[in-house]
Amino acid sequence: MTCTKLLTAISRKKLIDNKRLLETDLKRQLNIPDVLGIGFGGSVGLAVYVLITYVARSVAGPAVVLSVLIAGTSAILSGFCFSEFSLRLPRAGSAYLYTYATIGELCGFMVGWSMILEHAIGVAIGAKAWSQYFGHITNNSIPRWMNTSLQWSDGINTDQSPDLIAVAVLIVCTITMLISTKLSTIINCILCILGGVVVFSIICVGFFHVKHDNWTGGDGFFQFGIQGILSGASILVFPFITVDTVANTAEEQRNPLRNFPVSFAIVIILTIISMTSVSAAVTLMTPANTFSETAGIAVIFESHHIQGARYVFSVGALLYLLAGTISLLLAIPRIMYSLSRDGLFPDCLGNLTSKGKIPVKALLLTICLSMVLVLCCKLTLLLSLLGTGTLLTFSVVSLCVLCLRYQQDCVGMIQEYEDPNEDDCITEFSYPSYINKQFCSDQDDVISFKNSTRMERPRGSTYKKMNSIVSMTSVGSESVLFPLHLNDVREPSATSWLISLLCIVIYLLSSVVVSLMVTFGLKYICNGSWWSIFLLLVILGTMAVSAFVLCKQPQNHSKLLYRTPGVPILPLFSLTLNIFLLTSLQSNALLRFSIWLLIGTIFYFCYGVRKSKERISDEQEVILYAVRERD
């Protein structure tokens, strides 16, 4: 394969067939309570019972509260971008599919590959933490027996004995999901409700035992400095990966077009409130450096001699951690299924069960990967690896929003087109216009028109744009910060897209440089080194100029059911914040993640690039064109 063909292959984009966007081989059976259960299960449980105590003890100290707020800000900004894409492309695969359709095949594959590892690490953490809290209830009798009878390693990053309890948790979760996806989500909802009561108790009881000296005395509130706060935020952003988890259920939701924005908003906001409240309560109760490495929340309340704390809060942890394991386990087979459907993974991973329409082989492979992590890695090692895949996904989705807004082409479902040749307006892939509001929703949650006035268009054209709508709204022109005159609404051109792309690339590179300077050269800036300050100002000026020029470029006028507000400023800020957090991660975490990406790159070039359905489609088009030319 020549370099030109290789470059073409890795940059080819997935062609979206809008007419089939809502068609699926999966079973549509999930409603809003199911989706919310998936969202809360994968976020609150791990955050409250594992991550907050870990970050407070080892990374940020009492300033973990600020880390939560920074991570929540990143999640809110990325949530806006996810909302737009989830309504553009309501399909399994989520961030992988968004990137594949917007940037290209290789980038999309790497996003999907990284999300598989990120979710698998989360599953392993949930199972191992469940094992620790269960051992705490039994006075560690079972872990001591396993360490004595089944000892197999004394390594720094591995447990002394195989964690059979965690393995049993994974097996139970797998059996539940194999029976029915709906059953697993119902169980998830029940666990989240019961676990939520215990989390509320943690907050209420915790604030009755406040000691302000735990924030002001000793090493103070900022025990690990600004770097510790950023590092803590880069880990605490992981619970918000459930935004991607929820998006991966698009093909199994009964009404994804209605559920997504509501689900994202509720999950993100309540998760931030829960994490902030719990982190403030526990760090005010007990000095952060004394938090236990195992069963942290339960031990904190036991140290205050609260009667029954060992059992109440440990049982609450078992409920919510089981919900978290099920939620995160749900996403990986859907990502593999989407990759398999596009030819980038083996076809067998796309096989579905006849009754429940569950990607069973992808689920079994997921369990194998999770078990390897459970058996081979200590919990502290797994915790140190968190955040990289989540931040990469958030960054890429923000970048995709920028790219789509300034491109000429429109990807996915839009709101302003209809086909006058059809008996009814196109239902599965067009939203109703603001002019013709006479529509209804059938039992399959597909929007359709009834007796609406049709728009005439020239023969041979694909659609007709409703410029009257676009010209009356600021979102249909350039950035809302620098709007054009209403009578001067312009479409993106090839030239404007090149300018926009150049601005985005310059801004992206500048953000990386600034992040590295703050992470590794902050002491020079604080000491007033003239060269570091001058370089920082130059780069910040470059970012400001590129953002300003990007604001002045015309945006795509396609009317969407939901548009990310404040483009390009909001996605740019989201991109910058996520890059800052990425560079704040531990170097060992970035190194191990890079090794995983290298393995994925090798797999892609050995298998995916040749088996891609887009490659096969391109070759068929070339053959058909050659036959027509010959005729």
C-alpha cells in the first residue's frame, strides 16, 4: 500500500446513511429511568466510595473539593458537545462514531480503542472495590484466607492472591446481562435508589462531625498545591464517562431523541452535587492523609465511633459499586459491536442473541479483559490509570463539534430538510421544521408529519434549505459573539473551511504548549523568568488571535434539534481545559496508555484498515465507475 493510499485510508470518513440512522438490530427497550440508572450507577458509586478518598489521600488533599469542581466543569462543557452529537448520530459507538464520521477512520478507531480500556479499568475498579468493602464487613477474614492459601505474587503492582470475590462479581454481572439488558437496567435502578439513600446519609451525618482544623491546620487546604488539584481533577473526571456510556445505549432507547439532553443534564448535575458534598463532608470530618486505602468511607465513619457505620456504609458501597460495575460493563460490548459493524473489529463480535439482541461474544471478550485487569493489577495501579481515555474522548468530541460547525457538509440528522417526492415527510432522519409543526410520534418514537404544507424545490436537487428560519436566528450564522448582519448570512466555503481548520490546529497546538508550560515550567513563571513569561504571553496571544479569526468564519446553517451553544468559544474552552487535565496526569499513566494506543495502532494497520466497510464501499464505487466508463 503506497503512502498516498495509506493516507487516504486512515483519513476516510464514515458515510452516514441518514435514511437508516434509526434502524437497528438491537432491541429498543430502555426508557428514561433505565438510562438514568445507567448514568448514576457508573458515576456516583465509584466516585463516592473509591475515587474521592483516593484523590484526597494521595493526590490533592482537602482541595479534592476544587478538583471535583474542575472535573465537573469539564463534564458540563463536554456534555453540551455530546448532546449535539447524540442527536445528530443516535447510534451505538458514541464518541467513536462521532470521530469516525467527522475526522477520520484512524482517529475514530483510536478513540474507540481507548474507550474500551477506560471502561474496562472502571469495571475492574468497581469489582475490586466491591471485594474490599465485602472483606471489611467480614473483618477481612476472606481476604486473609486468600492471601494465606492462594498466594501467588509479591509484586508491587499485583495482589498477593487472586481476587476471587471480584471475579465472582464480574461473573454475576455477566449472567445478569446475558439474561436481559432490560433486567440488568432494572436491577441497576433499584441499586441506585437504595445506594442513593446511603449517599445522602453520608452527606448528612458527615456535616454533623465537621472540624474546620482539617482544612486549616496541619499542611493546610492546598497540601499538594495547584498541580495536585489538577491531577486530582484529571482522575475525578472519570465518573463522568457515563455520558459516553449513556450515549452508547442510543440504539436500545425507545426515544433517544428526547431522552439524551434530559439524561445528560440530570446525571452530570446530580453527580457534581453528590461528589462535591461528599468530598467536603469527609475531608472536614477526618484529615485527608489518614484515609484508609481499603473501604475508605466506612473506615472514616467508624473512626468517629458512629454505631453501625461499618455495616450501613459498607452495604451502601456494595449496592452502588455493583450498579457501577453493571453500568460500565454495559458500554464496552456496544463499542465493540459498533467497531465490528464497521469492519474494524472481527465480524463475530457483532453477533447478537436471537431473543435479547445482546452482543454476546463482545460481552464475553469484555469480561475476559476485565478479569485480566482484576487478577493482574492492584487497585491503586488501576486508579492511577484513570482519566486518560475520558479526557481524550471529551477533547475529541469538542474538536468534532468545531469541525462540523465550519465544514460545508452536514453530518447526521438535521431539522430543516424534507423530501417533497415522498408521501410523507422523511421521518427517520429529518426533524420537523419550525414552520410545519403538524407532526406526531408513533409507537416506535419516529417523528412523522401529517398533512403538512410541502416546499417546492427544483428537480434533481436533494433538499431545500429553509433560509428564512436560518436568517432569523443568530445560531445559523457566525459565532454569537461576532454575528454577521442578518441580511448577510453566508455559507461555509472551501476557503473558509481551510482558514477555520488552520485556526483550530494553531489553537490546539498552542493549548498543548501552554498546558506543558504550566505543568512543567510553573516555577519559572512564578519566579518571574522573563523568557518564560514572554513565551507564555506569545502563546496566549496566538490562542486569542486564532480564536478571534475562527469566530469571524461563517458557520454551517443546518438547523439541528440541539446546537452546542457559544460555538466556537465553548468547545475551545472545553478543549483547552481537557488538555490541561491530560498533561496533569502522572507520567506512568500516560506511558501505559500510550502502550495501549500502540497496540491498537498495530491492530488497526494489520486488520482494520484492510477490512473496513468504508474501504470495501470505496472499491465497489470505483469498479462501478470503471464499468460505466467502459460502457
